Amino acid sequence: MLQLFEQIKATGYMMTSSLTGVLQNSWVILALSVCALLVSVLFLIRSRRELAGRVKEIVTLQRDIRAITAAAIGVGERVLELERRQKRLTERQDTMDIYDPANQPYEQAIRMVQTGSDVTELVDICGLSESEAELITLMHRLDKTA
């Protein structure tokens, strides 16, 4: 019996020492878990800051893109307006060429031919060469017969 008691006593010490080992291991595991949790929280805080920075960059880029788009639309409208203006000026220039003072002797000669003037009158009054006067006379007399 004594032997049995000794065995129980020895087993009790072993249980106590293994329980102490388990408790010590639990504290180590708990400490490691707390450290892992702290590291995770720090990474989470850092990630949120980076995310906030990226969101600000995206908002800034969106504003810049809107501004560039608006500017491009403005430039396009300006180009269209300049093309319309250039077309009007070209048309106006074409009509002004007809009423150019250099054309006035020809217009006067045409009116004179239509009223019955001859080549010599055109040369004397309008200052045309004889061949110009003959050409105008032929063209406008043909218009009357046609």
C-alpha cells in the first residue's frame, strides 16, 4: 500500500508539473496571440490610411479629367466657330470680288453694250483695250440674241 501511495504521490507531482507546463504554454500562446492581434491592428490602420490617400488621389484625378474634358469640348467648339467664320469670310470675299472696283470698267462696258454702244466708245470711255471691248461686245450681244 505504501508503494501504491508512493506511486499516487509521484503521479500527482507529474500531473502538477505537466499542469504547470500547460499553463506556461497557454501564457506563451496567449502572448503570441496578443502580439499577432496588435500587428494585425497596426496593418489595418496602415492599410486604411493608404486607402484614404488613394481615394483622395482618385478624386483629384477625376476632377482633372473633368477639367481636361471640358477644355477639349471648349476647344472643339472654338474650332467649329472658326471654321464657320472662315467659310463666311470666304463667301464674303467671293462676293466682294464681283464688286471689286477693278471690275467697274467691265460692268460699265457691259451696260454700254446693252444700250447699243460700239467698240470704239467702250475703248474711249471705259479705258479698255480694243480686244477686251470686242470680247465684251460679242459676249453680250450673243446674250441678247439667245
